[in-house]
Amino acid sequence: YAELGNEAGAIQLLADVRVRGFGGNAEAANVEAFIARMGSVRKAILEERKLEFAGEGWRKYDMVRSGDIEENIGKLKRRLTQMVDGLEQSGFYTFENGMTIPAYIWTKQVDLKAELNYRLTTQAPDETNPALFPGWRGQYDDYAAVAEANGDRRAKIEEEFTNLAIKGLFKYIDPDGAEAASLEAEGYVKTPWGIDYVAFRDEYSTFVFKGYKPGLAPIYMVPINRTSVVSSNGKITNGYSFSNE
């Protein structure tokens, strides 16, 4: 619809997807502001596809098909460079959305069994508790009982500290400041986080889309393995039930 000029139809479908992604909250989805921030309905759709299909491997091919790959590779490289430079020079970097990645975090092994009577939790009922937020959570509140019921006796641990408390994941803590000193006095350990990006800078600059040459089209848009493509009477069949014409 966007490519054919039917922006109203495109916006409606975009809104359907985006509002669903915000749990049905149209105000939070803020489709109009999102389109304005992206610069066009078409770019907003591509951005929403990036979010909708994160981790599924389609972003590159969307960029090739739309013709935006060169622009976005350049943008990605600039953003990565800014992030690494910020981490190296300031000890942290704040993204456009306000989230901050610090060079270091502070971690400590704690015992939630003693505090809550279980080691994992499905939710974070107390975001001031560094062992619950921002930490990894499980599918069950009483994981040990579930694991034991399934024959995993290793889960029946009574004395060991098995939960990780994290401080400073989303905010900058000065490694030489009073807060860091206080945390370390409590047993927290200064732990590399964003600083690893600095240590492996080439991974986020030189090696990002290495070999891509601006202005030259990639060889293919979507790879199909050779076992899916067979020759039949001089024609190509693809094995996915499409016609061969």
C-alpha cells in the first residue's frame, strides 16, 4: 500500500501491528509520532518490520529490496562508532531513546531462597531489588520444586548463593566514585560490560558488513539451498508449491 500510494491503508495496517506490539495501547504505540520520527510511512513500516522480526534474519533482505541498505549500513556504522567512542571517552553512552550503556556494572551472588523462599521469579515484583531487576527470570516462582519433580536433584540447593544481583546496568556509576566504593564494600564486584565493546572495537567497525561495496548490488536477495532447487524437464522447481512459469 505504501509503495502504491495508498498511505491510509498502509497506516491502518501499520497501526494494527504496532498497537498490538504495545499490548493494545494505541496511545503508547503513538503511530503518528512514530511515522514522523521515521520520516515517512514507508520507512516506518520498514522500521516496524525490523522490530517485529528481530532475530529472524530478514532485515538485510528488506534493506536490499527497498534500496536502503547503503544508507542503513552507513547509519549503523556511525552509531556503533559513537557508542564505542562514548564508552571509551566518558565511560558510558546514552542512546537516542534515553537508555544508557555503562562501561562497567557491579555484580554480586546473593541468596533469594532465604529472602523470598524461591530462587527464581517469573516477574520482578520489586524493581528496587537488584536480584530481581534487571535480572534474568525463569518460568516458575519455585523452580527448585519443579526441577526436583522432574528428577533434577541438583536444583535442591539450600546453602549456595545462586542469584546474581546487578547494579548499574542501565545507568552510569563512576568507578572511582562513592557509589562504586559503597557497592564494593557490600561485596559487589566491578564487572566489564560496555568496556568490552572498546576492547573489541574492530568487531563493531571494521568487521561490520565487511566486504560490502557501496553501489554494487548483492549477488542474491534470499538464499535458497540447493536441495530445494531441482531441475525438471529443463525447468526450475523450488519445492515450495509455487508454480514454475
